[in-house]
Amino acid sequence: MLGARLGAWSPQPSGYLLRSLAAATLALWLGFQLHLEAPFSAASTVLLLIHPLQGAVVGKGFNRVLGTVVGLVVALLLTGLFAQKMLLFILGIGVWLGLCVGAMTLLRHYQATAAVVAGYTVCLALGPAIVAPQLGFDHIVARCTAVVLGVLSLSLVATLFSRKTVEPKLRLALQDICSRTLQWLAMQFKAEQGAHPAITQRQLALDINKVDELLGVGRGESFLIRARQANLQAGLAYLHAVVLDECTTDRCVSPAFTQTGMALQQLADALPGFRAAADRVRALQTRLAQAPEHTTSQQRLEDQLADLSSALVSFASLEHAPQAPARAVGFHRHYADALRNGLRALLATLATAAFWYLSAWDQGPTLLAVLGPCCTLLATSPAPTQGLARFFEGTVYGILAAAACKFLVLPHLSGLALLTVVMIAFWAVGIQATTRPRHALQGIAYLIGFNTLVSTGLAAQYDFADFANQALAWLVALALCVLAFQLVPGKPHRHPHVLRKAIHQDTHRLLRHGHRIDPFKWQARQQHRWVTLQALAAADESQTAQADATALQLSRQLIRLQRKTRDLAPESSTGQCARRGDRRISTSASDPAISAAQARRTASSLTRLGAHDLAADYRELARLLETYAHLVSADKRKRFR
């Protein structure tokens, strides 16, 4: 039945399949050799961690061990405090699971794995301890041993029999986005519009953001990537700064601009090493600064060249060049979503405990053991109910396969060798399913459900009533998870609104408290929000989208002005005038229209003092503030109609 549903066998992922089977077999053999209480748990750890890339396996494995250790420490603490107080015991488990699910929502890459595992390890370890507190320590130690065995087995097999592919893939990806950024910037200098869809601002910004995912995978595979991750993330933030700072005013085509654009195009066509490209871009910036034109466009294009040079220097760290000091990079954190996911996990735990208490069912530990992974694995999914439906379907397949294996096949076998052969036959189906995105969640549910239900200790027991009881507990736990997701539903449709609100709030914060903010970290966070917003929504030309883009340009202009006014002598008349203007703009930060008037007033005063370049910057700031105020007010009127 599963074979018919998943389609014909495909030879492409055969290496991944063989490595996964070998690691699961090794973990199972070690579990029996070490006489673990549940030897199949080590194999289950392997089946949860399988991945085609070596870096993902090692990264997930390390964080899984870390999360398991943290979870087991908390489990020991809860056992010592509430072993004889069941209500407080359950409440402590629910609060911890909620905290871990909330942390998982905020963390990035495989760091979230540690939070996930720390959460449901407590559920797995303390379920039996609630029933038999005197055996709690034994269950905790057995759980930790099984996880470590599984991680070591999979990491060993992946390291010996898979290739490191992320580092060359990362180099190619960085070369591609740098080349396309050079082409995009060349079109800006020549005042051209790009005809190729891959060189549009939105697509290029999204592709730069995707490279960050490679960094997360490569961290576990390559020491070089792990050591240079901060530099590489800073380089990606610099590239975003280049792409998202599109100049729209004082656009003119001068000989200096045209020559710079042609030089950038030639550099994009034949991109040398990152260090050599950075030197050439810096030379172009110096030459442009010496041009006779001094317009707003020229200043912004000079800043783009400076950001591009900084990005290339950051990427040159992969060429074993001297490592430049890495600047802090900020990312958006959705705290409301984290709180919602944590409350959902707490509610699911309390609902499970209430069901266990009212029904007096002996499968309470199984309910908790299934509940924890389901809440954590699907908490951040945009459609958790659909994910649970697929998980439910895979679990049903796992139950049927486990029943056939345990009661029709295993009674006729003897010895670990034949047991391993049979397990491989059933595991192969689920592992093959994980290679297909459409069936990946079903495959994971099948593997974990099958392995848990068919598992035996050192002495096999074939009790169909107990098997049916456990299988029913799996289905009930999934139903309770669905109830929790229905009672506290996610709000993915609100995510764009949250991002827009954060962009505008931080823009007002920069207007009011700009001198207290780290400009690079603040700018990187705003850029991450804008790119995430573009990934969530299709190309949008509405006033709301224009207001978001204008807020980003306004923020960059504010940072430029703060950098220039910071270098002015405090006792000079120009410095005093600029600081008075900044204070007035800061005081009226809640009303961009008044801030625009204050910026124009400051520009007029600076013009009378002869500071024409600085006055032009304040006029540009006033123009952006007026545009921003108009777009925001128009968007508010549209929403209130």
C-alpha cells in the first residue's frame, strides 16, 4: 500500500538511503550490545536526524545532544521538586515545553533543534517517572544514552561515507549573487532598467537571503564556514544594503557614472577572487569621489560601492584572507508568535494531563511522549492542522506496518541478524518517503510510529492488547494536538502586518533615539524584515508596499546624516545648527510631516551658513519624510474606510 502511494523507486537518493539504513542498523546493534532498556530508541534517534547533507546531520546531531542534556537536567530538577505532586509535575512539564517551543520560534537554523529537543526530552523522560517516580532516574539515563548512541552512529556513518558539498556550493552561491549585484549596480550607474528577471531588486534580495540558509547547514560541515560565519553574515547584510538602496532622485548620466557602470559590468562578467574584486570596487569608489559632480545620487552610489566593497572583503574570508572584524548582524524576532506557540504547547500538555486523569488510562506516558514532538515539530508550520493530518496518515501506516511486522514476521525469527534484515525492509519505505517533499512528514511519522510500536527489549514480548493500547494512544495524542491547534490557532496572515508594523516602529525609534542605536545592526534587522515581507507577499505595488520601501530609504538617509553630523566640530556654527535640527526632528518623530518641515528648516539654515552638501542631505531627508507621511496617512485612510 505504501509503495503504491509513494510511486516508483528512484535511484537518485540511493546513497542517502544506504547511509541512513547503515546508521540505524549500527545504532540498533549498539543498543542491544549495551543492553539498553529500549534499544530501538537509538535507532529512532537516527531516523529523526537523517538528512542528505553531512553538515545538516552533524549540526542537527550536535544540537540534539545539547538539547537532550539540557532537557535531562530539567527533568532531574522537576523530579526532585515534584515527584510526589502530580499536578505540579504536569504543570512544570507544560511550562518547560511552552518555553522551549517559544525559544524554537525565535532561534534560527539548527539552534532551534536544541530548543525542540530540550522540550520534548522532558516529556519522553518524565512520562514513566510520573507513574513510577522511583524509576525516574533510570529512564532519564536510558534516554540520554539512546540519544548519544543514535547521534554518534549517524555522525560516524555520514562523516565516513558522504562528501562535504556545502562549502563549494556556498562559494558558487556567493559568486553568483556578487556577480548579479555588480550587474544590478552597473545598471544603476548607467540609469538603465534590467530586463533579466533574476537581476530585479526583489529577486536578488530574496536570493541573497537564501544564502544564509546554506550558512546554517555548512556550520556543521565545515570548520572554515563555522569560523567565518559572522563575517559571511555581515557580508550578506552589506549586499542587502547595496540592493535595497535604489537611488530615485537626481538621476543623471555623466561620463563618470557611465565609465563606472561599464567597469562594474566588466567586473561582473569576469569576477576574480573576492579580495581582488573588493580592491577594484574600492578604486572605483575613490575615482567616483573625485568626479566634479556632487549630487545626492552620487553620494548614494558612493555608499553603495562602499557597502559592496565591504561585502566582498567579508566574503574574502573564505579565501583564507586575513579575517576582518565582523560587525553584529540583527534579525527580526516574532515574539508574539513565540508566545502563541508556547501557550499552545502548555494548553496541549494540560489537556493531555486532564484526559489522562479523567480516563485513568495506563497509556499516559505514551500520550506525553507523542504530544511533545508533535507540538514542537509543527508549531512553526503555516498550516499545522494540515501537517497533523499528514502526520496522522503516516502514523496509521506505521501502525499497520508495525502490526504486520511484530505479529506476523518477528515470531518466526531468531537473532539480531534476521531482525536487522526485517527492520531494514520496513525502514527503507519511510526513508524513501522522506526524499519527497510531499511525503516527508508522512515518512517521518511512519518511521517513528513503526519503530516505537515494533520495539522490543532484550526479550521479545508479543502482547496484541498492549500493542493496540499503545497504537490508540498515538492517535489520541494526535487528536489532542489538533484540539490545541484549533483552540489557539496560528495567525500566518498577520505576519506581514507584524513585519510592517515593526519596520515603521523602528523607523520612528531611529528618528527619536538615533544616537543610541547601533546603525549597522539596526539596518540589518530592517533589511531582514523587508526581505521576509517580500518572501511572504507577491509583488505588491500598493501604497502599503511603497510605504515599506520608503521607510527603508528614509532609515538609510537618517543613518547617513547621523554619520556626517557626528564628525562635525561641536563648537562650529554648522555643527550647532545640525544638532539643533536633529533635536527638532527627534522631538517631532511621531509626526513625519512636522519632522519634514523641521528638516527643511535645518536645510535652509545650513544653506545660509554655506554648508550646501549637508543642506542637500537634509532636503533629501525632508523629501523622504514628506513621501513617507503621505503614504502612511493614505494607507490609514484606506484601512479605516
